[in-house]
Amino acid sequence: MTDLPFERDVRKLASAVSGPVLVPGDEGYAGECSGANLAVAHRPQVVVGAATEGDVQAAVRFAREHALPVGVLATGHGPSLSVDKGVLITTRRLDGVRVDAGARTAHVGAGALWGPVVDAAALVGLAPLVGSSPSVGVVGYTLGGGLSISMARAHGWAADHVRAMDVVTADGELRRATPHEEPDLYWALLGGKSNFGVVTAMEFTLFPVTRLYAGNLYYAAEHAGQVLDSYRDFTASAPDEVTSSFALMRMPDAPFLPAFMRGTLTVNVRVSCVAPPAEGARLVEPLRYAAPLLADTVTDMPYADCLGIIPGGGEPWAAVEHFALLDDLTPQAVEAVLDTAGPDAVTRIDIVDIRHLGGALAEPPASPNAVGNRDAGFAVLTLTFTAPAEAARSAASGTELTERLAPRPGDRRHPTFLSHADAVEERTPAAYSPETYRRLRTVKARYDPDNVFRFNHNIPAAG
């Protein structure tokens, strides 16, 4: 196998688990370690492709026996840190999906993707608070909060509707976390993410929604300013039934894109209305007259079609992300966006995405969790595509905007919107209130005092 000092124990682990156990040099090692974002490279000493909850337990216990840290990878869509030593547990094989129509719940494994969940729920007239792509992992998305592309402002964060989780903690034990069983662990996982263990399964609420009035509006780059002004006015009066975002997209000259998007900057507004078509059309009408339209795909659609509102996400890519939270889309914020990424800007930023928050996202959940900073009005994302080998050189791309919007390291953040650059001591705490952060550290001290789970936006144990 290799000359690792613990080679014999690695072989014992491989014989004890159902999934693959690989070390550097093994066939399949690179593929097992890869995620959706190729800018994040993982090079663990051992990677375990968990096929059962028992595999996860065995991998964690192996890591503890050898004093190795543990990282977790499902799809790799979320901002993650490189696992360059220790043990990496991949959960993509834990992809089971089960829907209970009577209870209006879904039970999913750690590797389940949104596409199969949406399809299974649609068969019984139900819908989840889905992410932006069918290939996004359900559990990782939800642990960070989970901002739905379809019904976020109507129903809040996906984390607010989690009923139960199965989680392997740092001692290798499988625990059930609900608002009533292990309530501190339940609270901390939802917002504190992978700091406390490996979630192997999750149960959450579904909603009796079968159709949306939703889609995209596209405009030429020259109209970016007036469309963004109109979008700001639109969000000021939009009811909670409307979830929307504004984007500036610099796209390549690629044949899979519509002709009007190829090799140019395009302005895009995405909307999703939990409303009948006539009411949805009335709500969206101001945006249709904001500027001449290149394309209008907003229509009544089956709920499952909302996964196509934001295209892409299926194939691996390499990109650098940065985020900022805003109280409001002020004239100064609009100016900053246009100056740094508008039609006259010289920039490497490929996408600026402004997501409207508020509505139910601002409300406290029925069962408390650690998802905080709920009073923000907007989240701003920058995305710069790059070659994997050039990711380090591109690391600052986007900060020219986000640091103008939120210039101080301590400016508040959100666990859903944490980039690789935020995984430092002065930035991660800003995703939580001081009280929440202190409590997270206390829970960390109880469940992971040795910081076994550290390849993340790390929360140190109190002590």
C-alpha cells in the first residue's frame, strides 16, 4: 500500500468498512478527494468513502487513535478548506432519500442531492426549501443555514425546518440530535456546521407547494444601473412570497449559452413567487419595464423547474468566492457594485450576485439554532472563475467589492456566506452574535474538546 507508519491500521480499517479506504498513490485517490470546486484541493493521509454510518464511526475512531484531524466532503459546493493531512470522510455514497407524505417530511442521507429530493417530494405534492442547483448537497447546505432559491423569504432558512439529525461525534458515537434529544448539539450543528461531528442523516419539513411563478429576466449591460435601481425599489415593497436576486454575469463565449450572453456582461434578475400566475405577473411587472429585455423566462412552472433558475452547477469548476452582508441596498452600495463590476469596470470578477433577504429569513425559528445575523437585508456574492493551478493568485479577486461594502474584518457575516478567506480567527466569529459564539464554543468543548473537526470555519473549544 504505502510506507505510512500506520499502514497496518489503514489495512485493518479498509477491511472493516464497506466503502473504499485510500491513501496517496492509490488508484482512485484523487477522484475520491475531489469536490465541485476544483480550486480547493484535498490531500489527506487517508480518505474513507463512507457507505454506511458505521463506516463514518470507524473512520472517526481511526482518526482519534492516530491523533489525526478529520475533514468531511459531500459535494464540495460550499466554501471548504483544503484537507491537506489527517482523514477525509466522503459522504456521497450516503445518498438515500425517503419522503413521508403524511408527516410532510423528507429523510435524507449525508450525500443526498437536491435533485432527487425535489423529484421525490413532487410525486406527493410537496416541496423542500431547495438550493440553487440539483447537484448541491442537502446536508451541507442546510447546516450553514440554507438560503432557498425558491421560497426563502416565504419560509425562512432551511435550517429552521430541520426536525432531527443523526451525527457521529468526535468520540465515534452515533447520536440523534433533535430539539429534545441532545438539544445543544442540535442547536450548534445548525449554523455551526461541521465543527461538532459528521451528520450522516437529516429529517426536515416539506411544504405543500406544487407550482411557482418564477424564472429569469435578462437585460443588456448598458442598462445595469437603471435595472439595479429598479431592483432596489422592487425589493423595498416585495411581499414575503417573493424571493429574488440580481446578478451581473460576465460569461465566456461558449456554445452552451444563449447567444445574447456569450462573451459579454449580462444583467440578470431572478424571481420566484409562491403565488398564482396572475398575482405573480402583477408583482413582477415593474421589473419587466425596468429596461428593454433580452429575454424573459418568468412563467408559471412546476416546482421542480425552479432548479433551473440559476443555470450550471452540475460540472466541477474552479472559482474564488467572497461575501458581504448589507442592511440595505443603499445608493452607496449600488455605486460600489457598478464601479467595481459594472459595464465600465476593469475587473476579474465574473459574477456579482445580490440576494434579497428579509421576510421569514428575519424571523426566529420555532426550534432555536445558531443561524444568526437574521436582520441583514441583502447578501452579496462575488465569483471569479479560474484554473485550479491559478486559484491562489486569484484569491483576492472580488475583495475590491466586498471590502468596500464591509471593510472591517469584524463586519458581520453569515454561516451560509463564509468564504475560504473568512476561515481566520478575526472573521469567523462575525457570523454569530457574541452570545451565540460563546455558546458554540461551550458546545464544542463538550463534543469535540480536541478539535478533531477542524477543516472548517473553525470554532475553538471554550476553556
